[in-house]
Amino acid sequence: MRKSQFQKLVEKNSWIFGGRFIEPISRRSLTVLDELDIPLTAVDGSLHIVELKRSDINRLFVKHRNHWIVGKDIHEAVSQVENYLFALDSAGDNIRATLNIDVYRATGTVVVGHLDRCNTGVTQDEAYKALRIYNSHLSRVRVLTYDQLVANARNAMALGVAGAGDAV
């Protein structure tokens, strides 16, 4: 599945991120220089950015001394979303006045890589531990892999989360 196809699927099924989002925002350019992959409205009315990256990243995790850490692709994607958040904060008053979107409490999710495509020898437990450690130090952005996203969606459907699976 191509990124554009997956993006359209996710836009129609925002419940896949845990039921915290109401609907996508139709406008993807909220600042002058940036275009957001999937801007969502959170249940509290704030903006949530979903940034989709490639799933086929070989060095998604790398061994550093005695520990697994996230690779540069994850760090770069998080930095990209952090820059989006900074730009949104800088234009927050204008965006609220013209588009009635609350960007001051905006957050983001980066979906990147898939463990089946990672060839560094990292186990699922080691990879998820590295992501937990990395995410624990971020305040407005979280990272998950495509396999985690799919697992979360399956769990939501099994638990009967409202809207889960309705349009898939």
C-alpha cells in the first residue's frame, strides 16, 4: 500500500489512534512553509498532527554500547514534527482568529518503520523498550511503528471501541 492510500485510510479512521480524535481537519497547510500529513481534531478541541514516514527503514533501531536506541530516521521525523509545532505556536493567534483552530495545545504522532522491515537484529521487546525510553523524554510528540499502530487498531476493534472498524 502506498503512503497516499494509507493516509486516506487513516484520515477516514482516526479511531486507529485510540479514540482521542474526532475528525480530520480538511486544511493541511496551517502555516506558510509546512504541509501536515494528517491534521486531526482532538476531543478537547486541540490540533493533533500525524506524520507518516516510510515503513521500510532498515536501521530503525541501532545498538549503542549495551543498549538499543532509535535510529536517525526516528529522530529526524520527531524533529520535523517539533518544527511544525513551533511554527504553529508562532502563528497561533492568527490561526485561531482566521480558522478557529486551537494550535497552542497541539501535539503530534510520528508513525515510522515496521519491525518486519528492520534488519539490525533488534527483537520486538528491545525495540519497544527503546521507543518507550525515547517517548518518555518527549512532551508533545510520540512515536510508534506501523506494527504498533495496527496492533492498537486490532485491540480497539476487539474491545469494541466506538467507530473502530466501521469504515475499514
